[in-house]
Amino acid sequence: MQFQSIHETMKKFILLVILASLLQLQSNADEGMWIPALIEKLNIDDMHRMGLRLTAEEIYSVNQSSIKDAIVIFGRGCTGEIISEQGLLLTNHHCGYGAIQSVSTVENDYLKHGFWSKSFTDEIPIPGLTVQFLIRMDDVTTKVLDGITDDMTEKERNKAIREQIQKIEKTASEDTHYNAIVKEYFGGNTYYLLIYETFRDVRLAGAPPQSIGKFGADTDNWMWPRHTGDFSLFRVYAGQDNKPADYSQDNKPYTPRHYLPIAVDGVQNGDFAMILGNPGSTNRYLTSWGVESIIHESHPVRISIRAEKLRIMDEHMKANDKVRLQYASKYAGVSNYWKNFIGQVRGLKRMQVVDKKQQIEKDFTVRIETDPELMKKYGKALPLIHDAYEQMRPFNQVRWYMVEAVFSGSEILSIANRFTRLYELLNTKEQDQEAIQKETDRLLNTLDNTYKNLDAGLDQHMLARMMEMYYQEVQPGFQPDLLIKMAGKHKQDFDALAVSVFKKTMFGSPDKLRTFLRQPKAKTIADDPAYQLIRAFVDINKEVQQQLSEPMENLRKGSRLFIAGQMEMQPERKFYSDANFSLRLTYGTVQDYYPADAVHYNFYTTTEGILAKEDPTTWEFEVPERLKKIIERSDYGIYANNDGTMSVNFLTNHDITGGNSGSPVINARGELIGLAFDGNWEAMSGDMAFEPEVQRTINVDIRYVLLIIDKYAGATNLIDEMKLSRRQTKILREVAPIEDSRMMIR
């Protein structure tokens, strides 16, 4: 009996140790991307203890105005916030970069010189740009999983879930102007229905020159200290009924349900702050095998291909101002995650994330082995994941070469691929003329937009290098026969290969395509070398995807079980789901950090650092003369710190990722104090493992935003419509006005 008692005691002790180890993922106050609808249940007490003065209902509510009503999905990959009762919207400069570029010309270069509207009539419509407001989110897990059983194969399960989701989305949006989408959470263990209101008339209201909005550019990207005024202003327009409408001169500024007041008192180390935004994608429940695949397989391939893309774009952009404008947004997009991938690999190694994941897996295994019921439910989880990665390994190189070098390499290949549907319609005995005409019209309507930002010389260069890299690096078994044949014909001279393709293809010229689309023929498409080349790659890719189908299904199933198992074993733990580009809340504090031994970073930077970084020999560190005078004269007005300095950027310990760009940083009273725009280099592994000691969010101080709008641009009309909140009295120093310099002001 005594032995049994000791045995039971030891068993309980071991289980407690295992549980403590599993709780490595237990969220700290500053960790977690929380579902707003659940903060009353999960987070509000923690937030109040940290200093929040709002109720959960004031943050997220379906029935009354709340902060969530001021937050939007901006475009297709960022967040924005409404900051006036007239629909004025604030987001990052890098989020608005593509929109600003799209309305810029060599003569009116708004990227270089900035743009500031003086009235509603001056604001510039941005075709295709949308913003989406979240109306509500509902837990529909029970409906989605109705009829789903453990006996189903993963294919059967996925098919049944897709059918249920389609029904739910259709019912939710029927007879409304809303759009509905069901998203999965916790690896497919939970589902939410999100109802959005999408506005289609969005106009540019203000943007600083890139020497402010992109100060530091690629050199400073993901780095601290930063001195970047990464913001831009747009306005949401609505029809006369305040509902979404297509662009019209008769539309009026949107009247929001809520807009954010702006605090001009500044921030102090330790202040409570929260961020609401739309983080894109994280993989916090990724296993050690997934991390190893990133370090050794996917990221090295993606880094090398993107480095070459950037080199090609940079070469052509430096040689021609028109090309510089055409590719400015594309270059920024490729560069951003090229550097991110480099930082992720470095961070995953430095933080020993593989070892940490292995310990979690070991503890998970030991825990389920002590409980037959848990073993029955979750015993397959880790073996499924491990085997899936083993089966996928031979295909990882070609998989990422397809993504980076082929399908997002030369643009004429992707353009050619868009004509597949037309080819199929034309290549039948009984042609559907109505369908052919509809598809022809669709293609014609996209030509101007497609070729506006395409330079044939650059794209030819891109085709040559991407095909050469694929040919030299990818295993022979995944080489298209056509590529081998073309390479042989040109004696492995890929520049000559690209010249030949561009000389013969119709996809290098919008004029040639217009002529073709007047009398389209299947044979013309089939004989085009660009079309032949992309379809050869599509065929190879189909084979690869077929081989990956089963291991991907097993990986998905194993991951779902792994997450479900952790949640069942730790009922006392507050779990948060991985990011999936839906509204989330993260909260924490303004905070400095120690990135390395004997190194300390303050929590804010000042305008003095702008002058210290100035380098007229490179566009990345140019300082506009007007801004320089403001700094030299300390002409900061009410936006200055109490000691007379001017803050530019500040740090918080929030948990964010891509998609959070442009998200509002909000104080304890619900006021805007900044907007998030970057993470720090030391924590690039954060998408896979949160590192509280070093993980920081880099934010633009809202007072620097106001300074640029007010003192630099003189766009006081925009300031006047904001609600500024001030709880301290500041002594203002009278400063003589500065003469105007060149700015795009309407």
C-alpha cells in the first residue's frame, strides 16, 4: 500500500511537471491575438488590471457603437482606422503605397513629393480600392461541423465542411448588401461567421513624401531604432443613404458608427495600450518538423529567388523614372518579406525554437500515454504530422520555385495563363459564342490595368533569370520538357531564350492582345510561346500537387488533433487562435527592451535621430528641407514632449504580424496614440513562437503624424476635422512660419 501511494504521488508529480511544460505556450498579457467577441469572457479582467478604463462592450459590440466600428480591412492586406466623423481614414504609408503609386505620374509624382487635399473635391479616387467594416462575428462551429464524424476521410470531411460553409454564407448575405465569410480558427476546431460591409469609393486625402513615409526604406525595415512617418490618409465615401456605392461625384463622405479621438499627450514607458487589427497569418502551433522545414527548405529557396528579383527590378528602376514608378509598389512587396524570411531563419535558430517545439511534443506524447482515452483521441496527431513532412520533403524545392519563380516571376507568363479559359471555350466543336464574348470582354477590360505597370524590358530580363534559376536548381524530374527543349535550342543562353519568347508572343503587348481579341482563335493561343511555357509549368505543378495531396491532408488532420489535444488537456488555459486575417485584439504596454548583452533600446525615438541618419547620397535617408527647418527650430507646437523634444516612433510589446500594418494603437481611454507599422529584427521568429523578452511592435507616434500634416504640409483642414484630446497643459513657443517648399497640394 505504501509503495502504491508513493507510485501515485510520483505519477501526479510527473503529470504536474508535464503540464507546467505544456504551459510554455500560456499567454502572457502581451501575448495573444484575441477574438474581440470573447474578450469579455477571456481578457477584460487582465486588461483592467493593466490600466484599461473601458468596458468590453465599448471595445466590441454588435448592438451599440464601439471601437471595432472604427477599424477596417484596408485593401487586401492591411488595417486602417476612421479618425473623423467625415470618414477620414488613417493607415500606413506602405499600405497606401500601391494606391498612391497608381495615381502618380512622372509629372505628378505623389510618391516622391507627397499629396495633400485642401477640400473634398481635391481628393483622388482610387479605382478598385475597398475598405471593409466588420458588422459582427458569430460562432457557427456547431453548424459547420454538423454531420461530421471521425469515420470520415479528410477529403470527405473537407468536402462536407465546404458545403456547410457555402450554405451558411449564402443564408447570411442573402437579401442584404453585406458580404459574409466563414473562417476557421484553432486549426479547424472552431468556425466563425464574419459579416462585413464593403465600401467601394475610397479616395486619397493625404500622404507625406516617401522621404518621410518611407524614411529608412529597406535598410531600416524591421529594425529599431526607427524614424519613419509611415502613414497616409484616405476618405471613405458612401451613397446618399450612407451605404456602400460605386464611385460617383454625388457620393458623400461616410458617417461612421464610431471614430477614434486622438490623444496628444504622448506615451510613457509602461503605459497600457491595445491594438485592434487584422493580423494575416501565424503558425504558433507549428511543430518542430515544420520549423525545420522553414529553416532548411522553404525559406532558403524563397530568399535566393527574391534577392534576384530585387536585383533585376532595382537595376531597371534606377535607369528609368517611369519604370521606377511602375515597379515601386512591386519592389516594396517583394523586399518586405525577403528581409522577413532572412530574419525568421536567423530568429528561429537564435531562439532555439526547434528545441522548444520538441519539448512541447515530448510532453504532449508523455501526457497522452498516461491516459488511454487521450491516446485514443490524439495518439495519431504527431505521427501524422511527422510522416507528412517526410513525404513532402522531396517536393519542397520545386513547390517554392513554382510559387516564387514561375507563378510570381515574369508577368507575361501569368498574363498568358489568364487566357486558359478563353482557349478552352474556343477549342471545342460546339462553341458557346455568348460565353466566348463574355470572356473576351472580361480580358479586354483588364488590359489597361494589367499593362500600366509592366515594362517589357524588365519583364524579359525577369523571364530569363527565373527560367535560368529554375533550370539550374530544380531537380531534373520536375523540369518541363518544353523548358529543356527551349534551353537546348538556345544553348543554355537564357537571355536569348527570353528574347525569342518576347519577340514571338502576343502577351508582351496590350495592342497585340486587343487585335487578337477582336477575332480570337484557339490555335493562336496554343501556338504562343509564353502560353506554351506557362502551361508546361502548370502541368508539372498539377503533378506535384497530386503527390502532395495526401500528406497535406494528413498534416491538416494531425495539426487539428494536436491543437485540440492541447486544449482538452489544459482547460484552465486561455487559448488564442492563429491569425487568419480577421479582427483581433492584442494588448500590452509601451515598453523598451534589451536586444543583447549590455545593449538597451529606449522605448521611443525623436526627430534628432532623423538628422543624425540624414544621407543626401541615398534616397532612403533624404530629409526634406522643410522638415529639416522644423526640426532645427523645434517648431513642434502642441505635439512636442514636455522636454521640448519631438517623438517619432515608439515601442510596445504587442503581439502582431503582417496584416496589422496600419492598425491603431489605442490607450486606456480608447484614444488613438499611434499606428503599428513594423516588428523588430530580434523577434522575426514571432509568427512561430512569441518571445516576450524581445518581441516588440514599432509604431508611429500619432503626434508625429499630426506634426507632418499640420506643420509640414499645412493641411490644417484635415486636422480640423479630427477630435484631439489633451489632458496636459503645454507651453507653446512662438515660432515664425517657414516658407513653403515643393509639395503636391491641391
